[in-house]
Amino acid sequence: MELHDLKPAVGSNKKRKRIGRGPGSGKGGTSTRGHKGAKSRSGYKQKIGFEGGQMPLQRRVPKGGFKNRFRVEYKAVNVSLLETMAEKNNAEKITVADLISAGVVRKNQLVKVLGQGTLSHKLEVEAHAFSKKAEELITAAGGSIVKL
């Protein structure tokens, strides 16, 4: 095999479509845009969701539901996580600041402690809200809760 024998694989090289370059190209005249109408002209831009004059989907489907303006959103933290944090740091008190520094919660998030897992350490837990089960687990282990 010599350099002059090299050829690309069959079907790997495809010729570019040269639109609007005269009748000899087969793509001259209307330049594959058809005859007349908005789509044949330059500057044509279809509105998002336009369905050719048919009532568009976003107007056919009715609006539903509502957004509660007074909803309070909490970041859930389970008792099992508090247990592992207490073991790792030998802590008797876990505050929101501790959770933020551990990367569990962001600075402006409200914290709610949920009751998944078990608790063997006597902990003083500080949070914005507690579930009933979490309260029971913490107090049963001899700890206390502080609501912010």
C-alpha cells in the first residue's frame, strides 16, 4: 500500500448541501424552501407553541391547582444523622450552626428533625421544628429539644 492508494472508507465522506447556488445544483431557485408564504422568506420566526392556527396545547389545557403563599419549607434531618454526628464529634449539643458547618443544611434553610433511626446519646438538639416521633426519641434517650 502506498500513500497514493489511500482512500476514505465508503460512505464516510459526505458532500455538503450547497443551497441556492443555481439550477445546476438541484437546490437553486426556491432553495428547498418551497413557494411563497412566511416560511419561504428571510426573517421568518415561528412563535413558541404555535400549531398552525390550531388552539395551542398550553391554551387548550386548563390551569390547575394553586401555590400556597404561606407554605414553610423545611430541610429534613433524621435522628440517625444526629446520632452519627454526636458519635463523630463527641457532642452533647447539636445546633443549626453545627448542621450548617457539616454541610447538611444551607445557611438560610429551616431545619426539621424527623424520627427515622435510633438515638442512644443524650443530646440537646436545636432546630426550627420536630416531628412527634423525633421528640419522643430524643427525650427517651434523656436529651432535650430547643425550638427556634
